[in-house]
Amino acid sequence: MFKKLTWIIWGLGASCLSVPTIASAVGTSLGNSGIDALKLHQSPYNLTGRKIAIGQVEIGRPGMFGWDKAVSKNRAISLAAVFLRNGPAKSNSGVDPHAYNVAGVMVSRDKGLPGVAPGARLYSSAVGSTKNMGQPEECLSAQHIALQNSGDVRAINFSFGEPLNRDPRPEPTLDGNALLTLCVDWSSRVHDVLYAIAGNQGKGGIPIPTDNFNGVNVAFSSRRGGIFNKVDVSNLAGTNLGTSGRLAGKEFNLDGRRAISLVAPGSNIPLLNPDGKLNKATGTSFAAPHVTATVALLQEFSDQQLRAKKPNWSVDARRHQVMKAVLLNSAEKIQDIGDGLRLGMTRTLIDKQNQDWLTSDAYKDPKIPLDAQMGTGHLNAFRAFQQLSAGQWQPSKAVSAIGWDYRTVKTGASVDYALAKPLKQGSFVAITLSWDRLVELNDHNKNQQFDVGESFRDRGLNNLDLYLVKTDAPNSDAGIICSSISQIDSVEHIFCPVTTAGNYKIRVQFRQQLNEATQPYGLAWWSVPVN
């Protein structure tokens, strides 16, 4: 059993309160005051993540019934398999309450406190004591989880991280080049899996691998008026909020690239302990698994569509770039007043300074796609389902008002998606583009897997831009009404009002080549057509 101090330092749960609580599923983070996932569990959707594999990597692991004494009286959490790094887990060794709490958010089958995806298959690996282990072993563990279920794992949860003072590089910073960060970006692409990473929190936190490009970094929200709608004060603020210069590159990305993608519930979350008792805990540790397990719900629906051979559907729905675009684009920013013009959003999310999205630099500056604290907004599983269920639409013909696509674009070229119906004046449009930083493995033994002692090569990030263009403009530049043109992010995001009713198209442009000449991307959009 590892020393208790290890869990406190490298876990991302801010405070675990061992005060038993009685929880109602409706009043938890899964209800409509949280991520609205309970609606998907019920008829007519009946989505619980059945047969969908998701993963978990932490310093420790949850106990497995029939294998570990710590959970001998508790069958609420069913696990597909548990490991120690890339080998079998030892019975009664490495079991950790924090990892069990995180697993419960994802796959608990407790009737009073279900997980987001109680039917999903969860594979969990413990890295082991941090005394003798580091980023190579953490990468090995992540890779092992990604290869489970015959290599078909759709999302992997990281509710832990590495502090910079343990990084072996000379004068390390959050520049994306820590081995574990490179590993996450490499595995995202090679294993086609979406990583949900608990966002850095507190002072002197555990920020590696929050400087990744290809995953989703998750901040956590707290309740205000009973609704999860405020970025909790324990989350780190952005560099633009008066952070001292000495922290630049230490707790925030070195180049100003935004670290947070999404916000999910994480304050006073009712959780199952290994002994079956209910406790409450707070931290980004418990926000990230909301995202990971939401992917399982979406992927169960996707597999149903594929089996039924539904139109506007393909295996592209499994792509991590599509999942990322769908989750980010469907996130909630500003509450709709009931006319649908704000895309039916159910809450207004505010940051630590009580400012909303419409006052953010991300809303005002096309070079900034993500808010430093809020990312694109608050996770809503039901809205993500609506976004995904609208189907895949190809640019070769007019596209639906809501939809997604996975495609490639060549350097110097652009891809246009013409919306089939005119857009309503005064309505908002949300569009999200996601693509990968290209990280390759320096595979010395040519076994196509990472081994301890091997390294990665960062080949950089191609620069893609995103536009909303008026179709009947005399020229393309004159027709641009909204754009997202960051030079440093792997996401572009537009949330802007339509000032004039009319016909519009979405444009994806390959602006600058840094690695390959052809760039795959995921795209999701949500608009309001004229009736």
C-alpha cells in the first residue's frame, strides 16, 4: 500500500470530506442542474454506455469486487479489468479511495448514485508509487489502457498529473514537451482515443500533462442557486488575470495557449467510497470523469446508428477529433430566454470574477478561441447528444443547421460547408474545429509501442482557421462575419450572433503547414435556421 501523502500530492481532488451524505440522483451532478445525463439513461434514449470501453490511469486504482478485500462488501462499481502499469494488478495492492471515487463518477451502478455511464466497460491502471515511478511509467500505463478491448477504447481519464519539479528536463516549463504530454498527444492520434485531463488547480499544482494539444482539459464548476454554473475559485486563473510573471510557464502554458477546454461539475460531488459509504469531495479529479463517461454515452448511441445503417452516419463518429469538437461545441455559455436564439442553452456560466462568455476575450478576439477559465463552456451531456445525433454532413452538398464532419484539408486549400437554410437574424452560431498536433514515437526497437527509455518527436501543429461567411458576398473576405484564427491552438471556436438573416457557409482553411501537407480535422456546428 502506498503512502497516504503520495495521493494528496499527485491526486487532483482538492478536499475529500469524510462526512456521510444521502444523495438523490436527480439532485446530483448528473441531473439537469449538472450535465443532464440522467435524461439519456431514460426512455426513449436508454443510453448507459453499454459495451463501450473507457479507461482510467492514476497513481493508484479502484478496488475490484472479487479481487480486493477493500470492496468485498460493495458491488456498486463493476470494472472490466485492473492493472499495475502494463501488467496484471496484484490483489489488495495499490487500491486507492481517490481512484475508486473517480471510477464511481463514471460507472457506478448504485441506484441512488449512478455513474454517468453505468453500463460502460472501465479499464483501470495504477502507475504505482511515485517514489520510483515517473512519466515513462505513466505513459506505459496509458498506452496499456488504450490497447485494451482489442484496441477499442474511446476515452481515457486522467485525474492525476505530474508537478514540474519532478520533470527531469533542465528548467522545465509547460511548453508541451514533457514526456507524458507528448505521450498523450501521440496516443490520442495513434490509438484514436480522447483523453480527458483534470485541469491544474491550486498553487504550485500538478500541471503536466495539461499542456497537451489533442486532449480535453477540464476545469470544475460549483453550484450557485442549486445549479452548476460558476467556475470554482480553486481552479487556476488565466495569465491575463494578474498572475505574477514568475509563474509563466510554470502553471500556465508558456506561449499563452489556453489550457482549459471545458468545465464540468466538481464541487461537493457525492461519491461512493470502497466501503459503500457516501462522501463528498471537490476538485478537477471529479470533473474530468464526467467528460470521459459522457463519451461512452455518445459512443453507445453512435454504435446503434452504425448497426442500423442510418443515413448521415459513419465510423467517423468514433474519431477523437469529432468527439472533442462535439463536446466543446455543445457546451453551455449563455442561457437561452426561450426563443432558441441562444441555441437552447440552459445556463449562463460565469468565471471566478463573475464574468460571462460575452465579456471574455475569447468572445471579442478572433485570435483567442478558448476562455482561460471556461474553455468553450459547461459540459451538457444531453446537448452533446443532440449535437452528435444531428449526423455527419459532407461539404459536397448543403448541410443541416446542426451537424458534424470528419475530413481532411490540404495545405493552402479550404473546405466550405454551405448551410441549407438561411440563418435567423439575432440568433447565435457555434462552430468548433479540432485537429491534432503531430507527435511521433522514436521507436528504437520498431515494435510500434512506447517502451521505457524511448522518446517522442514533436513535429508541430499545422495552422487551420475557421470562418462563417455570407454566401452572397461579392468576395470571400467581404463575406466573413465571424472568424477564429488562432496561430497557436489546436482548436478554433466561433460563437457569434447573426446580425442579418441570410445564407451562410462555414469555411475550414489550411493556413500554414508545419508538418504534413494533408490535415485531418473534426468539425461541429450548431445554428438556428429561419423557419
